[in-house]
Amino acid sequence: MRLPEARGVASDALFTLLSRSERHARGSSGAIAQAVAGAEDVLTDDDLQVALFVLYELHYRGIDGVADAWEWHPELLAIRALIEAAFEARLREVVPRPSRPESTRRAVADALFELTADTGGPSLSRFVARQADESQLREFLVQRSIYQLKEADPHAWAIPRLEGVAKAALVEIEADEYGGGDPARMHAAIFAQTMRGLGLDDSYGAYVDQVPAITLASANMMSLFGLHRRLRGAIVGHLAAFEMTSSIPNKLYGNGFRRNGFGEDVTWYFDEHVEADAVHEQIAARNLAGGLIEAEPELLDDVLFGASACLTIDGIVGERILAAWTTGQSSLRQQVTA
């Protein structure tokens, strides 16, 4: 991924640091600490979210022109920790706490199904199905590309941190996400095909500059949960909620693209998730989340936090996109054309 544009003091200091040799790293943490302290809301702070996104990308596919040795450099880890502490604290402040079920597989699954039940209110998927025009569909794909082009990768960090039933369940879900061994069927690859079908650039990270902070925060939240062993319960809860709220929305998304005249080459991604995630939601609720809590009941609060965080932050993303579209505005920082 190319290095995105800086959005403020923190990201400018970080990106300047990354342009140097890792042997000469010094002096950026002070500016970033000031930016963290002065942020009104880290969730919607463009400067801090793009900085955190770049720091996390060093653990995924790297940044063009940035040495791989930066990944574990103490200076960058200290900077990341500063932003992460504020980010996690804000998440714990805004994310509602669900009622605690008993620490049994069935009770946890039932609680998650109740938490993820559709309320029937305004939703991005219903708007896409009934009203979105082609330019809005293109924006929708740009917003989603920040995560979907690395789909399943943040959750894969949890695999070596689990055991038994939960580990087997996570591997089963991830194997489907990665195409069952066929690279052409990897969900990230199918999403890239959908992007190409609307004339968009499908290269990894191509649209980071275009999306707002809250979209980056949604992706950063997954990396935060996935990269910290102490938050393994949260990444499991996140994936469970993610899978349990996927099948029906993807059916509606596919319908929206069909309504605009697009064929199976474009709708394949959404159609694939209608069937796959109807199965995944059962595995995720009962064997992944439920299995984890039966083995490690002390992680119950973190599983519920991760699930609620998924619903809350992705809900904010959807609400902001809808608010822009219903007032005739773009949901992006910079509009995109085919």
C-alpha cells in the first residue's frame, strides 16, 4: 500500500519518521502524544485514525518505500500504544454493555442472536437495495474496500491464541473466507472483482485518502482486537457479530446492484455471503464464541464488548453514509469517479 496523505500533526510526524532510516528514529512521540491529548474524539479524528491505520498496515502487507524493519521498532510501538490507549478507552466509553448471560455455549449463542437481531429501522442495506444510484454504489464499495480487500486477515490473528472448539470453529470460518484453497474464490479477491465491475481501482489501500476517520476506525478496531492477545475475546465477539449480521444485508446489497443493471460478475461477492454467512453465523455464535466462553469463562465480558463494538461502530459508519446520501452529499472526503 502506498503511504496515504497526512491529515494533521500526528500523521505528518509519523510519516516523516517513516521516510527515514529506522536506525535514526527519534522525536515523534511527543508531537503524537500532544495530538492524542488534544483530540476531541479519537473515533472521528482523521489525523489519529490515519496514523493508526498506517501503523497497523506495517503488520499486514507493509507500506511502499517503508522498510519492513519498522514493524517492530520500539519508537513506533510506543507511538502506537499512545493512540491505542486513547482509542480503546473511547470504544469502551461509547459501546453499550449487553446483559451478561450464563457462561455456557447455548446461553452465549442465544445472547448474541438477541444482540444482533434486526430492529427493522433505517439501514444502509435497505437504502442500497431500494434507492442507491450507481455513484452511491461506487461510494459504498470504496468505503467497504478499506476492510474487504483484506477480509478475514484481522480475525486470523486470533487463531494461535485459541484452542479446542473455538480454534476449530475459527479455522473453519476463515478457510471459507480464504476460498477453501482456491485464490480466485478468496472473498477479498471476489470483492476486488466487484470493484473492477464498477470501474474502481481494486489495488490494496487505493482509497484510504478518500474515506473518513470513522471508516478507518472500524478497520482499526479489528486490528486492535486481533493484534493483542489480551483482547482475543473481543476479536472473537467482533467476528461473531460480523457474521451474524451479514447474510440478510448482503442479499439486499446484491439486489441493489442488480436493480442498477449489474450482473453476476458484480453481485457474486454479495450472493456468496448470503449462503456462506448463514452457515457461519451458527458456527460463530455456538462454537466460536460459545466454545471460547466454555473454555475461558473469564473472557465473557470481552466477547460481549467485541460484539457490541462491531454493531456500534459499523452502525455509526452506516448512519453517516446514509445521512450524507439522504441530503444529496457524498459520504467520502474526496469524491470518486469511474
